[in-house]
Amino acid sequence: MPAACESVLEDIEDIVSAEDLKPHDRQFVRRNVFPKVRKRNSQKNIQTDDEPPSDSIIPGVQKIWIRTWGCSHNNSDGEYMAGQLAAYGYTITDNSAEADLWLLNSCTVKNPAEDHFRNSIKKAQEGKKKVVLAGCVPQAQPRQEYLKGLSIIGVQQIDRVVEVVEETIKGHSVRLLGQKKDNGKRLGGARLDLPKIRKNPLIEIISINTGCLNACTYCKTKHARGDLASYPIEELVDRAKQSFQEGVCEIWLTSEDTGAYGRDIGTDLPKLLWKLVEVIPEGAMLRLGMTNPPYILEHLEEMAKILSHPRVYAFLHIPVQSASDSVLMDMKREYCVADFKQVVDFLKEKVPGITIATDIICGFPGETDEDFQETMKLVELYRFPSLFINQFYPRPGTPAAKMPQVPAAVKKQRTKDLSQLFHSYSPYDHKVGERQRVLVTEESFDSNYYVAHNPFYEQVLVPKDPLLMGKMVEVDIYEAGKHFMKGQPVSDARVHTASINRPLAKGEVSGLTENGTNWRAQPSAEIPVKTRLSSWMALQLPWQQEGGGVKILSVSLALLAVLVMFYYGGMKTEL
């Protein structure tokens, strides 16, 4: 400024000179001033109804790309976050390049999943995208160097995703990692009645609890999800009812351990399942998620009855991880191989044809060749039709990472050997020629077939006829592969439709009424940002509402008229 002016002002009062009017003179002059009304072309000053001011950053109008890794629980969280953001006004896009912000929902089970997550962060930053991180990786280790300066939404804070995205778009870094509690008691997580966008409008994923009761030495998920916290039965039943009203025909129950459900709130899994069975309509199905052997052992009789119900898939995912008791002890799995066999043998006897899926870790620290051979014998004995084979990866911060490691080449060879054994048998060949009842819910990866499942949750590919989607039909099995069968619909068979309501369209938000006003993003009492949160807007911003632009213009003109009258009212001056 000194270069542009002859002197520097020391005080704001220095701009008033001796020749200027004094305050009482100004009042006298104003009495005789008559404002001259100038005609304006109002059209030039009207913003379009759809567009906010071009020089502003207005949350709620940007495009967001969401990427989720990991389990069905994580996928459910991703669906809830997408629903809330869409309900608030954001556009959820499948095109990462056109998105203004990337929401990356991570998985911490394996190193490769975290590597993909880290690479996606780097790619987003290189593309000058805003980034919000979610899922188990940042929840378990928020202080990792590559997460520095980035916004994080914790696994129990997904109902506040709108806040975090809003502040991130403004340029702030926000981290919400706390646990939800009620009178000091940990809750299962965010409300189940939040808006969501189902990846598949026909399938509802319901998380019945979060966390677990175990302390497996290899598991990083425990660091993120914590101890067991279950949702009340009535809330879960209400969520199922709402899903069926929205055209859903298949429900997946998920958690870190469904078998442990209810132990923290004085109930158990069979009680929940019987209540859910009561509300499943004809033509719809329920699939139970993963359960560890210790907690299902107590309820074998009841579980066999439930899994025999015609509206419940005769399917159970029970991870064994190893067939060596010494390895299981080092893993702190809290069961022995005999316990696993007892569960499988009992269910196979009481629920004929049941599908048992399991997981196996190859090369856990301390696993000997003899230990591994016991695992091979177990697979040979049961010939699991669905087997998830995992080479051991030491996860930072876990006890197993500090144990003496099996050489990488040995782990790789054991993984290869077990994979070869798994692919040496065909679980479905004997079913060719059968007539089966199947529920059609998806499209195959190659887009050539629709994907259905029979009562044992075995995959059946059927012709791509739009009339079949969401329906339960009878098919004749004419071909079998390693992971699937192919079926031809029976022409004169009865077709069941699960719900009288049409399914939501792909991308449509669940949980909203027709006018979209039964849910609203709520402001939080406190959020860790360097600037105060702006006041919350309604689901739709003013210029997004019908007639909103005209309303804003009318109010603005009225306020301007009042200000003019207040300032000039009754005053005149000589010109």
C-alpha cells in the first residue's frame, strides 16, 4: 500500500477530513434525500433454479464415487453411506473420473486388500479428488502415515457420513472414530432404519451385530470392530419387514460372528431367527452368515430346525481355519477339530443336503507339514463345495505377526496343494437331471445368464429372461460345473413372487417416503474440525427444491425493500 499512496493511514478515523460533514449535518441532509428508483432487468439477476452460485462451494450438489472392499458387513455399511448421501442431495456415480469426492470403504483382513486401498488413495490424490476413508483399516490404525491429513469415518459412525463429506468438500480434515453407547453400554452401531442404496435391489444385507467375543491372534478386524454388540430383535425384524415392503426377496444376515448374536443383550441367535421366519413372505428366502463353531454348538438342535425351514437356505458358513489342534490353539480359536466335526456331522444328519462352507489358512506360524496334512485329510473327508483358501498374511499389530513365520515358498506351495485338492472333485455332477426350486436374484459376471440359488444356496444359472428376475421358479438341471449348475425353467411350473410391491430401481434410495422427507441428516453436537460446522440444510437445498429459486428471489426483494425504507424513510435533502 505505501507504494500506491502518499501516506499510510494510522487509524480508520484518518479517512475523515475537516471538510467532511459532521454527524449532525449528515442527519439534516438526509431529511431531504429522495431515493431515485432505477429500473432493472430482473432476469439478469435470477440464478437458475438448478445451479448454486458459481463462486461458492455448496455441499450437497457434488458427485461421489464409492468403492467397498471386504465382507458383506462392509458392503452393508457402504450401502447405508450411499443412501444417506443420495438422500441429502449428492449424486452417487459409478464413474470415478467424474466424481468430486471418493469414499473408500476398506477391509483389513488381508494385506492385498489394504494394498488396493492404499493405491486408491494415491490415485485419488493424484487426480485432485477429495477423499473420505471408511471401513476397518483407518478404524484400526488411524495414525498410519499414508492416512495423515485425510478425513475418516469410523465403522460405528456411518450415520454421520454426510457431515464428514460436507466438511471434506469445504477443505477440512474430519475424523470420527468413536463408539456408539447408551448409558455406557456399547451399541451395535448406526440405526438400521437409515436410508441406503442396495447394490442389488432384491437383496437386503442386515448386520445383526458388530464385533465378536474372540481374540484370534491373526485377526485385525477385532481392532476395528471391537467386542460383541448386538441389535435388539425388534429392530432387526422391523428392518426385515421394511425390506420386504420394498420388493426385497432375499435377506442376508451378517456380522463378524452371527453365532455369538445376543450374548451381550440376554438373547440368542435361534430366538432372532424364529422371529424373522415369521415375517418372511412366500417366495422369499433368508441366508445366515458366518458363525464360529463354539457358539453354534450350544444351539445345534434349534439351528437344525431353522435350517430345515422352507424359507431359510440350508446353508452355513463355519470357518475351521486348520485341522490341527495345536495350530488352532496358537490361533486362539477356542475350539478343537472335534468340535467342528460335531457341528458338521450333526447338521448333515438333521438337514439332508445342507451346504457347509468353510475357511482354511495355509502357512500359519508354527504350522508343520503334519499339521497341514491333517487339514488336507479334513477337506478330503467332507469335500466342501465352497472352500475359501487363504495364504497367511501377518497383519501389523497382531500377535501372529510376531510369531516365527513359515517360509513364503512353503506357504505358497501349501496353498497350491490345497487348491488342487479342492478342484479335484465335482460337488454337483450327481445333481444333473434333478428338478429344483430356485430364487433368481442376480446377473452373472459375464452377463450371459441370470444367477439363482436352490434351497441349499447352490448357484444355478438360468436363461436371461427378465420375467424370471426376483421370482422363485422350478428348473431342470441339465449341466454342472465346479461352482455352478445350469437349469432350464419348467414351462408349466408355478412362479412365486416374494412381494406385492415392485423392487426399488437400481440406485433408488431405500427408507424414504414418496416425498423423500422421512429422514433427515442430523447435526452433531461436536465434530473435530478446526472451524465450526455450518448450520445443517434440509435434504434438498433451496435451489434444488421445486420453485426454490423464485421463493429465494421474492424473499430477497422483500428484504431489500424493507432495508431501503428503513434507511431512507421520511428523509429529504436539497439536491
